[in-house]
Amino acid sequence: MTLRLHATTVTDVGLVRSNNEDAAHAGRHVVALADGIGGMPAGELASSIVVRALAALDARPVAEEPEAALRDTVEAANKTILEVSEADAARDGMGTTVTALMLSGDQVALINVGDSRCYLERDGELYRLTKDDTFVQALVDEGLLTPAEARNHPRRSIVTQALQGLPYEATSTTRSTRPGDRFLLCSDGLSDMVTDDAIGLALRTHPDLDQCARSLIRLALDAGASDNVTVVVADVVADAVAD
């Protein structure tokens, strides 16, 4: 049995911002999402550099070591961001988060830098697979804040890691997957505005991918959507035709 991803992506500028710094890819073996750092110059360029590099993996033979492929691709994109920023002073300091997932056989590799998230919905349960690289998450880890307090903290959007052409420590992992698994990648424009319980309910109650993705965007908009909102919803499905 050959597995592939059946995926879709939807984005919205939100109710406050005038431009969209998010970028996303929804492919057969790779899904990716990047959120340009707000307030930084050319954040939308940084996010597009990373997503284009990851999307290119879909055009190649499926990697036997997907986690290594993701790490190498993200590192190459980080170097490109440095080159582009050094070539134009107006782009100095540009950066982006990244969360990406790659399917190979019955394994999925996941990589994360920043606060864009990945969730898994399986058998009616929601699992958060990433940990935010943020100031408030560090306070939660130290026991100085509860997760509930972190949701409303005024500094919740401050990231402690991003791709800016500088050294970083990506978090990556590989896990088994199976048909019926549903993955969600999202920018913090969703996760800051919508609770995990509401996210899980939307993933469970909308079998159609596009409808599910649009319902998640609507939840963020109804909550105020102070940032760009982007989601990638991907189902693991059995493919009768081998790649």
C-alpha cells in the first residue's frame, strides 16, 4: 500500500494587517507553512523563500530519510535568506517561522522553527506535535505561567527562534502514520485566536478538506483575526498508483 497526502491550504490577511506575510504549500508528500516575522522587513519574502525550497521536494523522488531532507532544505533556505538580506539593506533582519511535514512510506518527518504549529487528529483525538519557540512557552516550561495564562499574555507573539540567516536549533522528529490521520499546519493567526478544543472539533466534523480549512479560517476571523491566518489540512490516504 502506497500512502500520499491529500492536502489543501487556505489563507486570509485577517482583519488588521494590510499584507499577508504567510506562505504555504500543500503537496502529495510535503506540506509546509511559514509565517514572516511581523515587524521585520520583507517577512513575506523570507517565508516564500522557505516554502519554495520545501515545495521543490515534492518534485523529487520520495526521500528515504525524510527528516534529514527537511533539515537540509531548511538550512539551505536559511542561507538563502542571509544572502538576500545582505544584498539589500532594506531586507536586513527579515525572517520567518517554518513548520513542515514530509511523508515517506508509512513515516512522516516533521520540522519546526518558531511558533507555527502542527497538529494530528487521529481517531477523534487531537495531538499537538510541535512546541512553540516563544518567550511565553519558555515561561510555561519553567513553571512561571500556566498554558491558559500564556494564551492571553501580552508578549505571547515574541518568538525566540526563527530563520533569519543566523544559527538556529530546529526541532525535528519522525513518527509512523496511517490512512485516516489528519494533519493541520497553522500560523499563530489561528492558534492565538482559537482554542485547541475548537480546532479539534473543526478537524473532526468537516470531512471535506476545503470546508474544514475554511471553517478554521472563519473561527479565527470570528475571534478577531488580528494577524494573517493560514492553515494547511492534509489527510493521509492510500494511493492505488505507486509514485
